[in-house]
Amino acid sequence: MINSIPVASVIVPCHNSAGPLRETLESARAQSVRDIEIIVIDDGSSDNTLEVARAAATEDPRIVVVAQANSGVSATRNRGVAMARADIVALLDSDDLWAPDHLATHLARLNADPSLGLSFSPVRFIEADGRETGERTRPKLEGLTPADILSTNPCSTCSTIVTRARVFAEVGGFRETLRRAEDQEWLFRVSLSRWRIAGVDKVLVSYRNSPQGLSANLDGMYDGFRDMLEAARLSDPALVGRLGPLAAARMARYLARRALRLRLDRGIARRFMSHALRTAPRMLLSEPRQTIATALAALVPGLDTVLFRVLKRA
């Protein structure tokens, strides 16, 4: 381990991610900001994730590897944050990739604006083998409110989050009872605090589609989102009570789109869209392009390619 205080601490939670982990760590090691520490925590993997991490550590003294019994991703990230020595904490999931200027871009923004607590960027989607899909997120980047965070996760993945250690100290860590959407609930608490959240309009993270990963378990994702809403209700009951149904409907619509992207049975997409419209039918009027395009893509075989051109901008 390096002895000087690093500029940024990179937290990489791992569980059975031996395949993509080395490439992920290479993207962290290749950052233009060199004075960093990379804290890799193996969360009770049953494959050779720990061996991959330790091999990388022998090549780079900036990498610190910790092994623990399986505790879940929230507890694992929280342990990494507790170990972090830097004032800036960057999160990196074990199968995502950073552009070389990822940290430099966000550090410059945080250093220039003391009121900015968290900086993020859009992501591009890649296949499990690294091939580009041509899709990217287009989140709201400025003026984010608690209502915005509740309705949609602008960060898409924790790998885009670069924040101040003081933010964790003030709002707390990830809620360890949540197994999914824990990042969105945490962002909701940040948005209720004194800290501002803002993004940079530059794609700096590659998010890997993984049919075997948590993100492919669509029913589990929806159940996790509902658990997140209940946890968020503890922080602001009135706001969650008012916006919870629309937020749940938007999540169901997103899962319909994801089912189509993953080429799952079309009936799954139809089921999620039906649930979305029953939960918040006002989406047809307030967000017609996103809602109608998703519904048509779910209903009509063969229209996916054409309609996803609309959905990519929705």
C-alpha cells in the first residue's frame, strides 16, 4: 500500500466476477490521475475472483485487496468507504469500465465547486463480451431534485459516482437491508441534504449488459425498487406518498424496455407495460413518446429496431 494520502479512493466490490474483473481494474489503473488507491473487496466469491484481485495487486501497489464472508453489495461498499483514506471516493462495479479521464473530469468539477457533493456522467452500454451496443443514457444533469431522484436514477450505475467522503459521513452509507436499488435510495438521501448533485455531459463509463447478472432478474429488480421506495419513505413520507406510484410505473416501463433489449420473451415486456399503465395511467399524457413507443415495441414483433431509435432519445 502507498503511504501518502491519495487524491481519490476507488471502491470495487466483487462477488463471483473473475471474468470481467481484470479489465475493470485495468481501467482504474489506467486513469490519468495516478495518485489513487484502489480498494477491492471480495464478498465471499465462490470462483477465483479473489485470486484475480490479488494477482492485480502484485502488479500495482495502489491496489488493496480484502476478503470477507458474503455480506451483500451495500455492506461491501460501506466497508470500502470506511477504509477509504482520500477526501474523494469513486465507486466502480466489478464488471464496468472507466474512460481514462473519468476521475480527472470529476475531480476538476468537485474542486471547482465546494457546493457540489456528487458528480456523475452518462453511461454507454456494452455487451458481456465488450462489444458496443450503440446505446447510452441521457440523464438530467443539472437542477436535480429529490423528486427527480425518486422517479429515476440519473447515475444508472454506481460506477459513475464520484463523491466526497464528507457526503457519506453526513447522510450515511448504503442501506444494507436493500439488495437492489440501494444506490437510488442513497442518492435520494443525498438530494435531501445540503449537497448538490450534478452530471457532466460526457460518456465516461461503460456499463456491461450481463444476462447472468442482477440486472437481468427483472422481477427481482422491480421488487427491489418497491423496497427502495419504502426505505425512501423513511426520509420523506410526503414526497414518496405523492410520487411513489409514478416512480413505480416508470420503473416498470424501464423493465419492459430492458426485457426487449435482453431479447427475453415479449410477454415479459407486455406484462411490465400493463403494470406501468395500471399503476400510473397519467404517463400516457405526461410522457407520451416514451410510454407509447415502449408499449408498441412490446406489442408488435419486428418493430423493436425502429422504435428503439425513438427510445434511445426518450
